Amino acid sequence: MKIYILADQEGVACVFSRREGYVGASEYATMELAAICEALLAQGIDEIVLNTIHTMQYERLPKPVEVIHGLPRHDLFTEGLDESFAAVLLVGFHAMAGGREKGCWRHTILPHPITRAFSSVEGAWLNEYLVGEIGFAAAFAGIHRVPVVLVTGDYWGCLEAAELLPGIETVAVKTGLSYFSARSLTPQAAAEAAAAGAVRALEKVGRVKPFVLSGPVTLKVQYTFAERATAAMAAVAGAERIDEFTVAKTFPDMAALRDNFGNLRAPELEVYARDVDFPQTTGLFTRLGGEPFESKPTFPPPSR
């Protein structure tokens, strides 16, 4: 059996704010991931592919694990995933913006609404589903008909996941009290709880359905500032202005949305404080986006 793990970091126990220099984030995230991978290998899992959005302490992971890391890339959430995998595990995840406003570090796509940055996203929808990174990851996995069977992270994110993906296993390693605060398990306890949850999640394989969006898929994005919606309209061909703060674009299917996600996440400057001074128009989403699906050069490549 092959397992795919997508690892985030804002939902990891005792990770709460960049104001504190992101203290321990890499170490604590690695502890949870290493414990999960060791538990899966002990259960006889044949192959584990780990897709990391954030930097981890890779040397602490079990040797059989293969790691996907670095940006940009075509598929931000499910690079390398295909129908041969039995399930996806989402580790270290946070709640979305626009949902229950209690999650620690809640956001849909960076930057966070609370920063009041020009590109802040207040909410995003795939058709009628309000989604964050959990929902996007599940929908990308659904392209390959692979189910998400485990989500670990903030309690509010786990609640969000359970409502969107009925029957999955969730492990809340902390409970957000406000945007920059939470009540957490210790990293050691969180690692043990996450590992036990991963083992339980294996029993859900074949029982939990993939999150499949068939037919045309409309991505709708609501921004903090109306000017950001105007910028998105100028940047994304075929976009529709829904209201002062909201823009939408319809794709033939979920795979087409994925293949254009790089275009929807144009790069920005590296810190929120400079966001308002960004000199170029951006797409629907911003910061750390994947590459467009296909590059078409203006001129034919030279013959050899």
C-alpha cells in the first residue's frame, strides 16, 4: 500500500506565531511527521511520499520515506500523486479564513486576512463549498480518485475537515483560542497522538470516499480590499466580477483548475509589509504559487 502525506506547519502543536520567530516549528513538525511515518512503516506500508510545503528536518525522517520539497512546482498540493496511492494524509493543517473565526493562524491562502495585506483572501469557494487548504488538497487528490483519510492540526481545522470529508480520522493537537494563540499538546504528546491517528486512518482506506468535483468547477475568491478584486480582474483572463470584493473563474474540470493554479498564484514580495507596494498586477491567489501546467515558448526551440 502506498501513502501520500501533505505536510503543512501552521497546525502543528506549539506553533503559534511568526511574531515569536516561528520558534520550534520545523522541529515540532518533524517530530509529528517522523512518528507518523514510523507508525505507518510498522503497519507494513510499502511506500510513503511526503510533500512538504515548509522546511523540515529531513534527516530525522525514516530512510524509506521519499520527500517532495521546494517551489515553484506545477502541483502545489499533490505533486507526484496518482491513482496508485491508497490514501492521502494531511498533517499540521489549520482552519480556513471565512469559517469558524477561532482557528490559530487561520487562512485560506497566504497572506492571512488579519495582516490587512493588499492580497488578503477572506474566503474561497469551489462551486458551493467554502474551502481552505484542506479543501483544496482534498479536491486535488480527488482528481486521481484518492481519498483523504486523516487530518491533524488545529481543532477548528479538524472540524472543518470532518464536515467536508465525512468519515475521515482527525487528530486535534491544539485548539486555537485566537489568531495568534492556542492551547496545545506538548510536541511529544502530539507526535504520539498523530501516529496513533495515522494507524486508525488506515482502517478508513476503502471506506472514505474521495472528494470529487465533477464537471465544470467555479473558483470564487473574496478579498479584504475591493482594489484587490480589481487587480485580479485585470490579471486573470475570463474572470467574472461577482461583487465589489469577489471574483470568480470557471474551469472545465478540477484538473484544469489545478493546471492553472500557478497562474492564479502570481509571485509577490516576500513580506506582508511590502505587499501594498507590489508594482505588478497579481492573479486570484498570491505568494509561493506553483508553475503553470505548460510552457509555450514564443519561438520554436532551436533544431539540433
